[in-house]
Amino acid sequence: MGTLKNKATYFLVGIFFVLSGCETKQLFEQSTIYPAHHWPAKQAASYQFTITDTAASYKVFFVIRHHNAYHYKNIWLEVRFKSPTNIVTKQVANLNLADDAKGWLGTGMDDIYDQRIPITAQPMRFNKGLNEISIVHTMREDPLENILSTGIRVEKAKP
């Protein structure tokens, strides 16, 4: 009986390590809520986060919550990265929210969909200290209707 108990303990400990090893540790996630469910083009959402591990690469995601009634299958963004030394780089991103075969690509409940979409194709490195990312939409519709919230998520990339 003691041998069976030891095997069960080793099995459970092994599962714990496998599952915990597969999970990416979140560094930062923050969103801006739009109570009127529209996002004005001139309203930049800025997010600050501190980087301590400069040896690591980081994935940057655009986080969006929208209604099923959102008018487009994509969203155009202007993303600005500001380093602790005030160096600003700008990137334009065209992110797909839906396709013809699957419909909305995120997870949904009733008529609300949540999505986390990579902003950069490859993980990136940040300078040590307080970094900032700001986003604005560059869609033709202004304000952009049926948007409940937008934000970013920055997490360490798996080695």
C-alpha cells in the first residue's frame, strides 16, 4: 500500500511540474474601458510597466473586448514604444479580428468577444526601467463603435 501511495505522490508532483512549466508568466496587462462603447481616434491609451530582466525577450499583445456588432474584421493601430531614455519608436499594425471561415477569432460569450493578438511578429527586448506603450486606432470610423475596452499585455517569451 505504501508503494502505491508513493507512486501517486510522484505522479501528482510530476503533473504539477509539467503544468507549471507550460505556463507563461504574465508580466503586465492593463486595459482602458470605454463606457459609451466607442473609441475616439484621438484618445491614445498609454500603459507603463517596469522591466528588470533585460536578457529576456517579451511578447506584446493587443487586448480588445468588442461587441459582435463591430463593423470590421480587422483593426488598424498605431503603436508607440517609449524607452526609459525617452526614445520613441512607432509601428503600424493591421490586426485580424475575424475571418470568413471561422468568424470572430477570439473567445465569446453572448455578443461580446475577447481577443489577445500579438502586435509584433517576433518577441522583442526592452530596456531596463520604466517603459511605455501607447496605442491609437487609425480606422476610418471615428469614433470606432462597439469597442468595450482595449489594452496591452506584455509577457516573457518562452526560451
